Amino acid sequence: MNFARRISIIDSHTAGEPTRLVLDGMPDLGSGPLADRLKRLRTQFDNFRTTVVNEPRGHDVIVGALLCEPHDPACDIGVIFFNNVGYLGMCGHGTMGVIKTLAYLGRIQPGEHRVDTPVGAVKATLYENGLITVDNVRSYRSAKQVTVDVPGYGPVTGDVAWGGNWFFLVEDHAFSLDLKYVDELTAYTWAIRKALTQQGITGDGGQEIDHIELFGPAVHRGAHSRNFVLCPGKAYDRSPCGTGTSAKMACLHADGRLQPGEVWRQESILGSIFDGRLDVREDGVYPSVTGSAYITAQSTLILDPEDPFMLGIQA
Ligand code: PYC
């Protein structure tokens, strides 16, 4: 084990989805691009991830965030996101949680903050009223209306899109997006995820599509749509999912259904909201998402060498 026996963390939630920011006690990942440091974390210190977010200290829903020195000289901080089964490229709700936490600690003030991530730099703006906007990485649809044969359900058609992670976005399905159907929604989206992998349907460069996103009619507060997002480790996103909302806006723009300046109000399965907008630049579509985060705990994780589950329960 190459990391400390005491790890300082602060927990927050963004629209219901938790983020655990690691402040110290992390392994030395060296310098260089965040993508290289992520690779080092994955290959040499993966048990740090399971120690921080897996049971018995954490649970399947928590997204971990490792605060690092940025590599991009234009950035103020660097962050690597991880979950119960692996690593994320970017994380919209997690970035809001990190910004809220740094403000809580008095390390940052309202204003613009540039954040280096393994998939590129993003900008987070903290407003005086506590709202946080994340200007995400370039997002795009890589394949329109792809049909996958899902055992037990039949053919399912959706778009493949990048919003900082890979998504399969399905509008046409028979499910009601209501919390009381969470088991059925999870089984359905997990079956889609497995079928995509088995049938070789991937994002660019063969990257696995590890987030499945269903859309349905909105229920609350002038939202345009409600979603259900299945995350890579089979937990559903309690928030509307920042990277998923980015992928959705890229698809809407590609279909001529969302223009720069228009607001896309995305509601989660809980009814929590992100407001999305997009900017179209020469090289493509750059979405932003706005929401709020709240601090829930500040504590120290303790690693007891006598504890058989000191490094977390590993699947
Ligand atoms: O907000 O981008 C997001 C996200 C990804 C996975 C969970 N939340």
C-alpha cells in the first residue's frame, strides 16, 4: 500500500448525487497530463479508489474526486474522478461538488475557475448566489439512431454521444421515468449496456459506452425533459448528469432542436434540475450546465491494518 493511513475528505451532493473530494492522503501520481496520472492511478493504486468510495466507507453511488496539481498551465486545479468500478473522463455534478467544497474551505471565491481533467480543461463559474456553471469539454454525437438487439426486450434504438463520458441516449422506450420503477429501469438500462458491449457498439476508438440515458416527459418546474441515467457501476445518477446533459444537448443541436442561447432544462429521476446551454465554436459544440451543490460531511477516513476490508470491498 502506497498511501496514507488517514485520508481527509469532504462530501457534498449536487442535485442529489454525491461527490467525495479527497484533499490529502492520496498516492503520488507524479506530474504530467491528467490522463497519464489517471492511468497511473488505475494501474498502480486502484485500491486507493476502492478504499475511498467502496463499502464499508462509501457506497455504489459516490463519485470520488482527487484534487491534483493541474498540468494545463491555464488551469487552477486538476481533478480525477472515479467511482465504484473505475474512472470517469469528466463529471459535471462532481465538478460542481468540487467547486462548492473549495469555496466552503475558503480556498476559492466566486468567479471563474479552470479545472484540468483527464479529458481536457473545463471552466467552472461560482456565482454569489451559490449556483455553479460548468463549461464542459466539446461534446458531439458520434452515431445517430443505432439499433441494438437487447435480450429480453427486443430492438432498442438510440444515439451514441460524447459529453466527457460515452452515452447511449434513448428516447423511444416504454418506461415511465418514476422512482418507483427504479428496479425495472436499472434492469432495462443494464441490459442495453451489456448488449452494446456484446454487439461491439462503442464510442470513438472502440471506447466502451458505459452510461445509458433514457428520456421521458418532464414532471416539474418548466423542465424540458426528465432522464434516468445508469452509471458504469449500475447505480443510477441522482442528478440530471452533467456529462449526460451535455451529450443530450449535442444531439439536440445536431437535430436542429437546440440553438445557442436557448436553455435546456433537464430534470433528473428525482426531479432535481440542471439548466443547460450550448456554445457553438468553430470546432464544435461546447455545452454548459448549471446547478447547485451542498456540503454534507467533513471527515477523515481511517485505514486500520487489522481491518480485513481496509481497502474497501472489491467486486
Ligand atoms: O454529472 O457528469 C456527471 C456524472 C457522471 C456520472 C455521474 N454524474
